[in-house]
Amino acid sequence: GDDLLIELSSDGFTSIPLSNGINFGPMLNYLGYKRGVIVCCQNLEDLSERVDFYSRFFGPKVGIEEDPVTGSAHCVLATYFAEKLDRDFVVGMQKSGRGGIVECTIADGHVRIAGS
């Protein structure tokens, strides 16, 4: 597919370094995707944040080491976490340097996103 989705544990996710500390060579060499790598984890720990999952998006094959907030990735993540959590509304937080929150609604086979 275009993107590769990888779900990690919370500990695994928080251990990902800032993008300037990542060796992008293996991502560039891996043939299992065309555009980007979506890394995520479910929010099971910080329930004070009204967020269902956290994510980061890396696109070295298309010249983007790390995208700050990726709408297309949240369309993939929304479908994944809505099914996993058995809900039609989920909230994601992209944990890049700039970051952002994306509210995702699944209805009639489509994903609607709104962000801040």
C-alpha cells in the first residue's frame, strides 16, 4: 500500500527519538510501502488527555522526514482505531515537534477530520 501502519506499545512509542535522531535508511530501503510510515499507539495511560491514540508520520521516500500533522494518515488511523474501539468518533494527537489534535468521525464509509 501507500503507507505502512505500525502500532507500538506506549513505551515503544515514547522511545522514538526526535526526527533528527532517526536513521531513515531502513525506511528508505524497505519495499513494503510507497509513501509513508505511520507509527501509532493507543492512549491507555494518560486519560486526562481526551485522546484515543498518538501518532507520528515519516515520509522519507517522498522527501518528508517527519510531517507535523498528517490528515491522510489520520484517515487511516481513524478507520483502524474506530474498528478497534468499536466507535464512530475517535481523537488522535500527532506528536511531532509542532503536533496537533485531529478529531475523526466515520460515517457512511467516509472519514471526516477536523483539527487544531
